[in-house]
Amino acid sequence: MDPFGRRIDYLRISITDRCNERCLYCMPEGYRGWAQRPDHLTTAEILALVRVAVGLGFRKFRLTGGEPLVRADVVELARGMAAIPGVEVIGLSTNGTRLAGLARPLRAAGVRTVNISLDALDPARYRRITGGNVADVLAGIRAAVAAGFERVKLNVVLLRGLNESEWWPLVRFGAEHGLPVRFIELMPVSHADALDAARFVSVTEVMAHLDARDRLVPQPDPRLGHGPAKYHRLERTGALVGFIGAITTQHFCETCNRVRLTADGKIRPCLGQHGEVDLRSALRRHATEAELAALLRLAIAQKPAGHTFGADFTPCRPMVAVGG
Ligand code: SAM
Ligand code: SF4
């Protein structure tokens, strides 16, 4: 439990701060702040921390980044994690561009759920937002469905002036493929130009936009995820849609269940606060499991009641280096 009575059992592990895309809201233009390769935790170091986390009651883990699929040993890492008793769920967050070739090996290694970012279906719009090729992502989505993950979800960041015309087509696409689509409010977690207030769209606005096309019916089912999304089903299309209103939802942080591990070995108790606890130095001076556990406990104890995005929060690391 953290100081606010929240049970923290979910560790999101960024395995690299590198990415093969450059989303406008995540990676600042011309970004050169990469961690040095030797500063990235090795597979063995990550597995050691997962063992310690399980000992403290963590049960759910997510591989993220940067783009986790640019790391060559991602399958080996997933397999190693799945073999640790107490690891119940391994999820993956990916931009999907490399998933076509990796979906099957990752599923076989023990990854159970996948979240794929898809901010637009139109190739030109997708390229403008991410710099990438949407055809690769669509191939990745097909491969993920074929590989038999327990859940595949699509994540859409709401961007005024960039993807409003895509919201409804994305919902239709999700419905056609049986995939929940989650709309995410833009958070000020990078220095990027796209994080201008003029780009911000609230989840209330997108809900009204969708409700005007098909009636939204709230879905209270808690099995839909471990996260903060509020789910609705669209009556006619049958689409399942989630809304992550980190900025406008009151009490958003009250059910927070997670901490983050950065690729360079720092635990971030909260995405919306700067505090970090350094585990890499401890790992590299061969700290005991008990010492590592004490540091992880310290990070949980440092979890604030909530983020401070509303109070002129300025990020110290861009999102690509924190891990989403
Ligand atoms: N590369 C993978 C991907 O794109 O899914 C995993 C890492 S990415 C940082 C994780 C998630 O964070 C993605 O769904 C992305 O859209 C989201 N994200 C990044 N920057 C964001 C921002 N400024 N506001 C809201 N969501 C953001
Ligand atoms: Fe890369 Fe994901 Fe960030 Fe886009 S959101 S730049 S794909 S890490």
C-alpha cells in the first residue's frame, strides 16, 4: 500500500528510450537526450528487479518504452519474466510498426496483452503525427490478432487540428476488428510543440462527438483492464470505447496502481511528478535483494496523492525517456 491506501501492484518497465517513430507529443524535435547504451538496464538486471517487485506484491508488468520492439532482446526478456513465479500478467505497449514479425514469438514467450498506438488511419495524417507508416501498424495489428493475445487494444491520443476526423473511423475500425479503442487526453509530459493548449481535447468532447453518432452506454466491467480508462459501448456499432481523461477527470489518481521503471533504471513513482529513485546504482554495486526491495518500497512511499499537470508542470524528461 502507498501512503494513500492505494495497492501498488503494477510495474511499467521501459526497456529502451529509443524509438523508430517521433510522435509530435512524445519526442521533442531534434531530441538528442538518449541515455548511453551502458546506462540501459540489461535483461538480467530487469529480471532481478522483477523478482524483487514480485516479492513486494507486484503482479502485473508491462513492457514499454520508447518503442520496446526496437530492443533486440525483447522476446528473451518477456520469456524470462514469464518464468518468474508470481508474475501474473505481462502486457506490451507498442507503436505496432514491428509487431508483424514479433507478435507470435512474444505471445509464445508469455506476453498476454498488447496495446497498440494508432492515432490515425489515413497514411498522410498518421505520418504527420508519428513520422511512421500506418501500413506497418495495420500489419502489426493483424498479426497481434492472429497470434491470440488475450486482449489487443488501440490507443488514440486526442489532438485538435490533427486527428478529429479520425475519431469515428478509428471507432469503426476497432468495432470491425473486435478491438477496444481508448482515447487519451494529451498530457504535458514532453517539451514538444504539439503540447500547446490549443491542441488539447477533453474526453468529454470526444464522448459528445461519438454520442452524436451512436449512443454511448457506460460499461462498469472492471475486467476490461488494469488502468484508468472508463469504458462505454456504442449501442448500434457495438464498439467498445475507453476514455482516459488524465487531465480533466476528477479523482483520476485515486485508483492509481502503478509505478514506472525507466530504461536507465530509475523508479518513477508518478508520471506527473519529477521524483525518481535510482535502482541502477544499487544493482551495479551488487545490492542485496533486501536493499533493492527497500528502495522500491521507498519509491512507493513517495507516491504523491496525484499528478500536478494542472499547475504548470514542466517535464524533466520527455515521455519517450520516461516510458508510457
Ligand atoms: N512506443 C510505444 C507506443 O507508442 O505505444 C510505447 C511507449 S508510448 C510513450 C506509450 C503511450 O504513451 C502511447 O499510447 C502514447 O500515445 C502515449 N503518449 C506519449 N506521449 C503522450 C502525451 N504527451 N500525452 C498523452 N499520451 C502520450
Ligand atoms: Fe515512439 Fe511511442 Fe513516443 Fe510515439 S509515443 S515517439 S511511438 S515512444
